[in-house]
Amino acid sequence: MFLSVTEDLVRRRAEHNNCEIFSLEEISLHQQEIEKLEHLDKWCRDLKILYLQNNLIPKIENVSKLKKLEYLNVALNNIERIENLEGCEELKKLDLTANFIGELSSIESLKCNIHLKELFLMGNPCTEFEGYRQFVVATLQQLKYLDSKEIERSERIKALQDYPEVQWKIREQEAAYLLKRAREKEEAQRRMQEKKDEKQKQMDSKPGCDSPDSPQEKPNQAEADGEQERCGTVENDDDDEDRKFWEEPTPYTPESRLETHRYMEEKRRAKDNARESKKREKTAWTLVTAEGKVLNVNVPKLHFSLKDDEENNQIILDLAVYRHLDTSLLDVDVQPTYVRVLVKGKPFQLVLPEEVKPDSSCAKRSQTTGHLVVTMPKAKEIILAKQNVSASIKHSDCNTQQKATRRSGQVEKLEVDPSKYSFPDVTKIVQEKERTGQGPIKLQPQKVTEAKKSSYDFENNEDVPPLI
């Protein structure tokens, strides 16, 4: 089973291009545990920059149709040979650092890439060959930089002069390396088979911990203790196996690197499975006994206070939850006899001293302390408290009335004043009408008499026209 380039992976890595892959020009697929390079030449024809470093790619393939590719980085992989890059016509930079390239003559396939200016081969077995740099410089005359070092003109002339001799030396060293690699592959296969057989023997010799659900009679306490001891021995054996694996010296080969990756992946999956099984097997907290008795539980270990507010006939719970805890992680459940709060899944349960109304209860978070305040009205209404409240209101009203009368200076009578609220007198109303009617009539003669009184000294001149 190998991991390859998937469309979902490419789209997730194409966020800078709105997840569109057909027009993608740059993509980074490093550290994705890719073991096979494929599909990119069909999905991303416009790629110019491709990062594939730190994967498990054993072979360069399926990139020949990327005509616009300018930079290819396949450092830290399991590549042993340079090939299948002839179709990358615009390739300018190729990074093959820390691979397993021992067949140095395979660089001759890069002669077709006439725009190639930079090549990185550091960390490959071929760099240890005598005459390595001279051979590469003489073979790839279009190069300007090799392993980050500029190629001088004099260096290229000297390499071309010594090319036949250097080429012969490289061929000999290359043949010796290929024989060594063949032996390493055989040794790796043998070691892998031995480890597989040893692991199978261990599984066959200790089947007790692997089949806990087998249909057998329920073991007694001694058998259960022995089972736990055997399982503990298996865990210790796993630790010894892990220590042995990392302390055992192994050659640096593509097989050992792949084996290390497989081992780490297996351990990681085993830990994940163990963690998931612990979550599933975790016993639930006992909140209510089998007899139906509700228990007081404080699993999150939070401080709290329960206040009986007799004045407002309610019970108030103040739970000191974490100040910066998101409110979505709190779940409040109020029942007539108890209140339950789940804090990040951990239950806090408290039995109430009196029965409350769940429908009228409310829960709020304090903006300063972050505490959770749950207000629960009592189910039994206290009438005496209401009478006292009404009496106090009446007394306060009387006091306010007395204060108002004192300020106004008027004496308030206890009985109704008949002069204010009796039926009006009809005779008085008629007299008032006559009086109001005679007002203007009486007013006119008064003015006339006054005019007469004032006209004794008045002289009437007939030559003067009247005023009206």
C-alpha cells in the first residue's frame, strides 16, 4: 500500500489559487508521505514551481508533460536515478539534495534540458566518487551552478580536457556501487522477513491480550490479575522492541528509510487506537444511584456557592467556571430537585434544598469574573412575604401622602366634604346667569354717566364735525 498524490490533497494545497488546479502555477507538496508521483502532469499542466521535498518518492515519473516547469525540488526522497525529465523544456533549477543517486551517468539525460542552470546533488552517494564535479561540469555544459557553487570557465575547460579519464573512473566506481546496492537490497529483504516471522511468533505465543471478548467463563480474581500481568509484560516487550529498533545500527539506504517510516507510522496508529479505545472504555460518572438517589458530584473541581434568597423567593448558584472558557462548552440542566452543569463534558451536580421551577430558571455568565450564575425560583410561593411587601407598600404610600399634605398646608378630612361633592344648587346657577347677563348692560350706563359727569365742562361747537 503506497500513498500517492490525490486530487483532494492538491486542491487543499491550492488555497492561494482559490482551490483551482487547472491554472495552478506553484504548489508545495512537501512532507506528505508521498510514495508515488503521479497525476500532476494531467491536472496541473501550467505548473512552474513544484515542491516535493521530504517524501518517500523512489522514482521521478509523470512530470514529462509539464512543459512550463521551471523549478523542481525533490530533495530528501528515495530517488536513485535521474530520469524522465526530458519533456520539461523550461526546467531551470533541479534540487536532488539528500537522495540515493549512485548512478551518476544518469545525469546525461539532462542534456536535453538546455535551460538548466542550477543543479543540486549534495548528500547523494555519487558526490563521493572521485572526479564527481569534473564529470558533471563536462557532461552538462549548460550549467552555471553546481551544488550552489558557480562553475568558472577555466574549470569547465579543464573538465573537458580530462573528461575521457574522469569518465572511465566514474564508470568503475558506479559499477562497484551498483553491486553494493544489490547486496543491500538482498540484506534488507532478509531482515524484513526475519522481523515479520519474529513478530508472528510473538503474536502466536501471547494470544491472551488479543482476544478479551472470547466466549469463555468469567475468570476469577487470580486469573484476572494474571491476565493483567501478561498484558503488562506485552507492553514491556513493546518498549524493549522500540528501544532495540532505534539502537540497532542500520545502513542509510532507501529500504531502511522506508522501514523507519513504516515503523513510526505503525506506532503512531497503535497509540491513536489505544487512545480511542481508552475513550470508549472510560466508565461514565455515577450521577444517580440505582435506587434513584441523586448524588452531589464535582468532577471539574470548581468552587461554588449556593445562596437561598428568601426576599425574592429563589435559590442562586454561583459556579466559578474558568474565566476564559467558551460558553458553548457549558451545558446547564435544571431539574426540580437538582441542578447539573457540564463543563467541557465533566459533570457538576448539586442537590437543591428546596424544589424549584425549572421553566422559570435562568443562567448567565459574569462579564468580569466569568462565573456562571444560575437563578432558580422556588416552587412554593410564600404568601406571608407577599403580605409584608404589600403592607410595606401601603405604609410607604401613606407616608408619602402625609408628607404631601404637610407640604401643601391643607388639612385632609377623613370623611367626604359635602360642599365639594353635593348636587349643585339650581337657584344659584340662575342668579349667576342673570348676573352675567346684566354685566355688560350695567357696564354701559356707568360709562355714560361718567361721560355725563365729565361733560359739564365740555363746550359743544357746531362747526366741529362729530367724531363718529
